[in-house]
Amino acid sequence: MPDRDPARRLRRNRQLATGLLALMTMLFLAARSQEQRHPWLAFVAAFAEAAMVGALADWFAVTALFRHPLGLPIPHTAIIPRNKDRIGANIADFLEHNFITHEVLRSELAQVDFAGAAARWLAQEQNSRAVAERLAGTVPLLLRMVEDRDAGEFVRKAMSSALRDVKLAPVAANILSVLVAGRQHVRMLQRVLGIVARTLDENRDYLRQKVHEHSPRWMPRAIDDKFFERLMNGLQSILDDLGDEDSEWRARFQLALDELIEQLAHSPEYEQKLRGWLATGLAHPVFRDYVRDVWEDIRERLHGEATDPASRITAHVQRALAAFGRTLMEDEAARERLNGWLRGFTADAVVERRGLIVAVVQRVIDKWDAQTISEKVELYLGSDLQFIRINGTLVGGIVGLLLYCVSLPLTR
């Protein structure tokens, strides 16, 4: 199993490379000291000598990346600390133009099934329940953010905005025309007449008293009673005539209704009147009080539902989320469309902000001092760089041995 600790891995590989250099040094000294007695050790000495040269050269090269070898300010050493800012800019530029591009991101995201993963997750009851509870938990916060007067003003402005481009008078004319065509106006008139007649009958004593109160004091009460009876009989006669389809009052009512429909359909004056009445009604304190009362009732109900553990809101939201997840799992075409949108949105969003991303990378690197960046780079790359020293030792020794073998015939 590979070692996941970069510091321990670096330390181990560095010890291995240094130990190999020490081994070649001891092998070289031992071979040279016994070469006169055992001539074949000349080959071993040649190998060890070249291996030491290769190991030292590669040690110098690797060390020069991160610091001055042996602390000596040799030119072109401590390359990473001396070029920290340029390295940061190059890394940021490399990321921007080689990783954070539409081509790379779309290619990588093409294998990600965002919609499928979300659908499978939501289809599980505990997950949809958790999301539903979170959503329901935000309701009280949202309700606290809305003041009563703000709700009333919002309704007023919303209605005014929605009706701004609507011709109210022609709409009213069309509604009345539909009612007349279906004879609904007759039914409505009969209902109104019934209500008026019942109201007059139920309040006869009250109306009689009002007639007496407004009559002269010298007027005999019997005459007041006769006047009241004639008044009530006259009103009842008018109501009866209005209820009779062949009466003059019904004809007048129908004529007035037809004229009203015609005026509403073509008269700018009626449009202005309707808009004035609407503006007055929306600005009236009664309307504002009504909206406030309705909003308070809605808010109390929503707050109670949201804070109830067995909230119907939570249950409805959970069922909707779970159903959405199941439907999405079964509809492959929908998943592909949603995945396509999510992949495109993610790629576009990241690419549009890649300047911010690389700027963060560069700012972080700029904040590091030379020692810090050198240590970080060495921590993650130094372990592999130690193999350069190891390979340099072995390759140097082999090359040195070959050169020694080639030079033997030339020295005899």
C-alpha cells in the first residue's frame, strides 16, 4: 500500500538516495585500497567512482531547485525561492488556459450524471424528508421578514401593475355581455329583488319609526302610517314590476343595461372612471385593513404549519420531492435534458469566473514567502525527485564502467 504521508515518503526516499551515495563512496574507497592485490576491483572502482559523480551531480541539481547547496550562494541555485512570483503567475496561467476551459470541463462533466444522482438521492424517504424539513424551516424566517404594511403595499402595487395595461371598461363590457347572453343578469336581478324585498319586510317597524321621526310634529300619526303604507306599497309594486319580464320597469332596466354595455365598450370616459374607482379602492384604508387581516391570518396559519412536527407543508413538500425523484429516475429523456443544462451551466459559470479562480491561486502563492513555497513544492515533488539522484547514481556507475572498459585497449 503506498505511503500517503508526503513528508515521510520524502524523508525515506532522500535517505535511500543519500545512503546509495554513501555506499558508492565506501565501495570506491574499498576497491581502490585493494586494487593492487585484486586487479579486477578496478572495474568496481570505476563503477563506484562514476556512480559517485552522477549521484553528486544529481544531488546538486535537485538541491539547487529548492535552496543553495551547502548554503553557498552559487549562481542559478535556489531556483524556486528566487522565482516565486513568476512561478505563481505561470501556474495561474497554466490552470487558466489548460484546465479551466470549455473543452476540458465539458469533457469531464459529460460523464457526470447530476440528475440521476439527485433523483436517486431524493427518492429515498429520509433524504426527501430532510430537504422538506429544511424548506419548511425557512418559512418562519421569511414570514418575519415581511411586515404587515409591506404585504398590503405589495398587493396594491401588484394589482395596479397587473391591471396597468388592461382596458377595464371593455373587460367589464364583455363580462356583462356574457351575463346577458346567458340570462344570468335576470337571475342576479331576481336575487337582488328578493333580498331587497325581504330586507324591507324584516325592517318595517324600523322604517315606520324613521318616517315618524322625520315627519312634522303637527302631522297626525294616522297620516304618517298611511304615507308609510303607500310608500311601502309603491316600493313593492316597483319590485314586482322589475320581476315581471313584460313590465315597463324591466324594459327600462334592460335598456339601461344595454346602454351601459355600449358605453363601457366604446367610451373613454367610463375607462377613466373605472380606473379612478380602482385607484381609490386600492388606496382606501378599508382595503389596506382587509389585506392586513388576510395576511395576518395567512401568516399565522403558515407559521403554525411550519413549526408543527407533523406539518402538512412538510408532508406535501416531501411527497412532491420524492415523486419528482422517482419520475426523474424513470424519464431518461428528462434526465438527459437536465444533465445537459447543468453541465452547460456549470462549465459556463466556471469558465466565466476562471479569472477569479486563478487570481485566488496567484494571491495565495504571492502571500507565501520563499521558504514556504520551497518547502511545499519539495514536500510534494521532492520525493519523486530523489529518484533522479538514485537513477543518476546507477546510470553514472554503468556509464563509468563502460567508459573504463572502452579505455582499457587504448591505454595498453
